[in-house]
Amino acid sequence: MNRIDFIAAAMAMSGRAMSTSAPAILRHGAFTRKLPIPAALHGALGSDGRLTYALRAQAGTSALLEGVRTPTWGFNGANLGPTLRLPRGKPVEIAVRNALSVTTTTHWHGALVSGENDGGPHSLIEPGAARTFRFALDQPGATLWYHPHVNDHTGPSVYAGLAGLLLVDDDHDVRLGLPHTYGVDDLPVIIQDRRFNRRGTLAYMTDGSDVMGMKGDRFLVNGCERPHAEVGAQWVRLRVLNGSNARLYNLGFAGNRPFSVIATDAGLLAAPTMQTRLLLAPGERVEIALDLSGDHGRHLTLRSFSGEAIPHLTPMGMEADAYDHTTFDLLELRVGARSGANTEVPARLAEIAPLAPVTGQRARKFTLQANMNAESNGVAQKPIGPGGMSYGVGGLRAFSIDHQYMNMKRINFSIPLGRTEVWEIANATKMAHPIHMHGTSFQILSRNGAPPAPFERGWKDTVLVRRDEKLRLAARFAHRASAANPYMYHCHILEHEDNDMMGQFTVV
Ligand code: C2O
Ligand code: CU
Ligand code: CU
């Protein structure tokens, strides 16, 4: 057992790691509130033909829990951010203004843009300053997202509320007849967990084991605890983002109702696939379609059947908290009258040509490591988040990739522009890590030699690598990133990223 595991185990035994019971004053909601739908921004046409969008990172107060005022951060509001709708191929300009008292960045997760426009940790936006990003997305319609990416402080930034959806629109979904009326039959579902102090403020890194991944005991969808959405008795599409810092969800519906998975992180699947469960790791997205045409008057509950899957991901159960061992509710769909909308999910959704790496080319190999000597205790935390929330520590060297810790000044490797590579990621730790890379979307080739599950056979940008697993993927690097603004590859458990499970590469 390495040192970090040991610390977590010791804390679990002493009971300190299991701070998962709800404080008495904060009662769990029972789907009383309506699912908030983030506003959609379609951009304004500028004189140069670009669509322009404006985001402002700011502080505010939110009712994440019913009847509780919580200081939070958000874009253009108190929490989360508007859904940016970017038409494929259209030049856009996004101005991000920082009205917070801390330095931030805004990264377009999953967007195929150059390093300069990627919004990574080198693209800082100081308090009071702004930064403008310009690009045109040439990639399939998809559910992407955006969030800060400050070195050592991505975790607290996202936890404080800074995250939003970015939808690439290519009209392919419309032509296929998929539900596409935003907020009506095409619903954003951003799943996050949070821990609260008794005063109702956000609690971040308040437990010694939180460096293993910050998990909360209250579950929010679009920044609202256990909301309900009213939908018509028709096909409905859910664009689900696991926007949590560290928690995995094993999604399903009460009664084991099957659902169609139609898209992965970066686009539609070749064909829909029926599932009753779907494991979604932090940073991953999935689009699901549900036929509710025969469900008039019924209520459907989206849950996480965590206990069925999460404890198996780790041998000693130390990273699995009480919620990971159970089933809990996330969102209720209330089905109303037939809407007349006559959509259906076609049998073929997209053409996905398999990426062909150059034959004879060696795979680029990575090994995920936990650090035996990391010190997770006794580091003073800055209380500069919303409501005095801890702004985390970061830089603790708790996790690494190939024994290399994130170093802003080191480029870990360089890839020739236009190359397709095979990456082989081996997990030498005792827990699963969702690995994400910037500047590309990829195809999973195999997990321990076996082909990926049908719902993973599409374009991805984040993938869960389980313990004892060797995962192979193919990725094409068609966008440039210089040493001044390199791309990142990292674990999307944000406390792992912040504690150095990240590296940098250029594409030149
Ligand atoms: Cu969603 Cu490098 O991040
Ligand atoms: Cu990213
Ligand atoms: Cu990790």
C-alpha cells in the first residue's frame, strides 16, 4: 500500500473520511424544484463575419439546495454558465472577462482548437482582465464543455461553480430527426456533487482524504439539488455531463428501463446502443435518447446505481465513500401529454472511419502512478473561494504520469503535426483515472486487448482507465500547439490533476 492509500485507509478506519451524512439543517430535496436550463448563447454576428460571445466569470449567491443561500462562482451568473452554441465551421470569437478576485482561465474541453486558443494553464486571465479566443470548430456536432484550467487550482475553480456546456451544432442531429429543441426535448444534464458547511457555504478539501478526489454528499443537476423536468410523451434527448470533480456515476433509470446511447464525448455514435447502465467518469459526456411516447403521466427517475459498479473499481474500497456503495437519485422526468413531435432514433447515426495509425509506428506509452511519498496533510489552504471556501492546495505531487509531475516549464513530448498515434495507457495505481487529452478526439482501440463496449465506440476525449488496465487508443493531432501554449494530458479527477497528474505536449 502506498503512502497516499495508507493515509486514506487510516482516515477511513478512524471514520474521518466518511463525512457523508447530511448535516441536520440541510434536508435532501425531493424533486420539488424545476430543472434549471442554462441560457443558450448563439452569438452575435460581428462586422468581420464572426459570431461573438461574451462570458464573465463572477461571484454570486445560488440556491443549490432548496432554501439555502450558497456563495458560488459562475459565468454570466452566480453558478455554472450559459450553453454556448457554436455552429460547425463558423468563425467565432469568445471574450472572457474575469470579474473574480483570483486568476482564472477558460478551457474549451473537447474543442479542436490550437494551443493558443485552448485556454489551458498558460492562458491566464488576471482579475479585472479579459482574453479573447478566436477559432472555427471543424468537428462533428457534440456536447463539449468549458471550465477553468488554472495550474494547481482547477479543482476549486470548477467546484465553486465555473463550468458550462459548449454545443457544436452541425445540423446532422436535426436531419436525423433527433430531438433538438433545447430545454424542451433536448435537455442539458450537468451532474455534480458538493459538500456543504453548516452555514450553507461550499466545503472543499475539508477532509485529509480529499486529495484522493473531492466528493460531496449532495447531488446537483444544473446546479439544483434533485430537480424535476417536465417533458412531453415523445422521444427525449439528455445531454449528460459528469461535471463532478471526482465522483463517477453508474447511470440508469428506476425500474431498469433501457435507454439509447446516441453520442459519446465528441460526437454521435455510428449506431445507437441500448443500455440499462452507463458508467460516466468526471469530464465525460454522453447523450441518451428515451422513448417516452407511452409514458404519459409517469415519473421517471435518473439515478446512480453506484453500489453495483464503483466499489469494484478499487480493491480496498478506500476511494469509495458511502454514496459509492449505494443507489441515489439525481433527476426526475415528469412525462406530460403527447407533444405531436414525431421524432425517432434512426438505426444509423454517423459514419465513423476508424483512425489508421501508420503501420510499424510504436505506441506512445504512459503509466499512471500514485506517489508513495506525497504529503497530503498539514498544508495551509487559502480561504479565497466563494464564501471563504478553501481554494485547495495543489502541487502536492500525489499522482504522476510516468513518474513525471506537472511542471509548467517542461514539455513532456512533441508530436509532428498531422500524425495519427496510438497511445497505450497502463494504470499502475489502485484506482481508476479518467484520462483526458487536449487538441484531439480519439477512438478507443482496446481495454486489456478486448474491444471497447458499444457505447464507447465513438469519438472520445476523456476515457476511464481502470486499475490493472492497459488501454489503447488512436488519436490524430491535426492542430498546432507551441511550447508557449502546449496541450495538456491529464487525469480529470481534478484533485489528481491539481496534484500533478498532468503533462504537456506540443504539436508542431
Ligand atoms: Cu476538462 Cu484539461 O480539461
Ligand atoms: Cu480539455
Ligand atoms: Cu486520477
